[in-house]
Amino acid sequence: MKSTLFLLSGASALNSINLAYNANLNCGQCIMAGFNFCFEGKDAAPMALNSPAVTSTCCENNLCHESTDDTYSCSSSYTNLDYAITMCPQK
């Protein structure tokens, strides 16, 4: 039997997770726990497989230094959890 998933406006296919704040959470964990993930670089910019590690941090809110720095991209710029997860840097 096939299942069909319908998303209503504002609904998310992803479920949040309950994690204590830690600046070292990875991108997905940070966003899914309701925090603000910021990394140095432009959102959706392609990365080569041999590129160096991205400078990043999980911010507890929108008040961290990185969220006001124009050289960083942050998940808080998205209101939808599904779209926020797509901004995670990937090689």
C-alpha cells in the first residue's frame, strides 16, 4: 500500500528534536533542535570534495556575532524548517 504525504502551508515534513544547546552541534542537529546554524560562505554555493572544512557554529539564537556578519549564512533566514535544512553545507 502506498502512502501519500501532503504538506499544508507552513507544515514541515521534518520533526524537531530535543537537544541541549551546544555550539558544536552539526548543521542538521542545530537546526532540528531549534537553534540557528551559521557558516562562513554563501548559502547554496557549491563545494569541491577537497575543499577545507567550513567555519561554522551553532548559535543559540539570532543574537550571535555570526548572524550579523555579512560573510556568514544562517539558517534563521528561513522560516520553514525544510528549507533551512537545505542550507547545510555539503560537499
